[in-house]
Amino acid sequence: MTTDARKLRLLMSLRRSGVTDAAVLGAIERIPRELFVPASFQDRAWEDTALPIGHGQTISQPLVVAMMTEALKLDDRRKVLEIGTGSGYQTAVLAQLSRRVYSIETIKPLQDDAVRLLEKLRIHNVTMRHGDGSRGWPAQAPFDRIIVTAASGGEAPKALVDQLGEGGIMICPVRRAADQQIMVRIRRENDEIKSEDLWPVRFVPLVTGSSGPVTDKRIEE
Ligand code: SAH
């Protein structure tokens, strides 16, 4: 099967699963997912499945990327904070649909690869940070949207909720029990925080407390 045929099959499957936002589907269609997976998984890049990207981490399943992106209700005025860059795939999708994305990753080699890939794809409205994302990015706060792609224990990290601007939307997988995670959507309206459970999910854990110097990298023109 050609890449185009695989791509079409994935987009149809996303639609069947209830993803209706044409802008989100368009972004998924445009971003070459095959570049974000290891060479040994090339032929599976357009399957609706999470795949290993090394360092014990995974590139998220396309349906999960699509549903999370849709839940954020993005537009080109939005400033987005992403925690857990990983392969940079979700970052690239977000960058298509917002003004600027700030993305934080703790594992340096993953961040380095993501920077190189986004430069290659000429996606310039992204700034990457190597560090612990659970502390957020205070110098750039408030954010219109926040997306966390690793599961935090009990509830969403408070530092992140604090950096969500008025009218803002945040989505974050939260671990409620040893084997139970729920995607939670948090909104700030009239300075009140509202939280709702969306759907059950499975994410790698958010690893907090890592120290060391924080380094930033703006994707160069
Ligand atoms: N959305 C990405 C990857 C998700 S995997 C993709 O689709 O490719 C989750 C990522 O979160 C991993 O790369 C992991 O290293 C990172 N991570 C875990 N804890 C983190 C933290 N405290 N701060 C920043 N990144 C973290």
C-alpha cells in the first residue's frame, strides 16, 4: 500500500471515531508522521497506534493526538504550552493550528531530535525547552492552551493550572488508580477553575523533580 493510501485509511478511521474538526484532520494529513518514528517502524507510521521512540517513550496514537488537539479548540491567535515533546509529532500538529507553541521535554536526546526534525520541516513557530515541564514556563505565562502528554499522579500539576490564562483550556492525563488514567479538561473562566473528565487513556508517567540547567531552543528560520 502507498503512503497516500495508508494516510487516507487513517483519516477515514479518525473520522469514524468521531474526529470531525477539518482543521485538525488537515494538520494530521500534512504532518509526515513517518519522519517521527524510528526507521524500523516506517511501514507502521500511518497505523492508528502508538509506537516506541526509544528511551522507554512512545509517539502517541494518532486518534489520541487528534482528540486532544480537537479538545483544545485552537486557532491562530493561541499561545500553547506543551509538556512532553517526545518525537515532536504532537508539537508539529499544534504548530499548524496555533500562533506559537512552547514545548518542554526532559529527555535531551529526544528534544534534540525533535528540534532537528521541526527545523527540517520548516516549522518555525515553536520554542523548545529541555527541563521539567511540570513547573511550566513562568516567563511565557499565561498560556491560552496547555497540553500535557504524560500522566500526572492524582491531579494536574498546580504550577501548570496557575499558568493557564483567563478563558484558557488545558488537557492533562491524570492517574486515578494504579491502572486507571483519565483525560481531564480544565478551564479557567472568570478566574474560576472548572475540571471535567473526558475519556480513559494510557500515557507514560510525567516524571517530575529532575533538576539541572534548563536550556531553550527557538526553531531557527
Ligand atoms: N507527544 C509526544 C510524546 C509523548 S510521550 C509524541 O507524540 O511523540 C511523553 C513524553 O513526555 C516523553 O517524551 C517523556 O520523556 C516526556 N516527559 C515525561 N515527564 C516529563 C516532564 N516532567 N517534563 C517534560 N517532559 C516529560
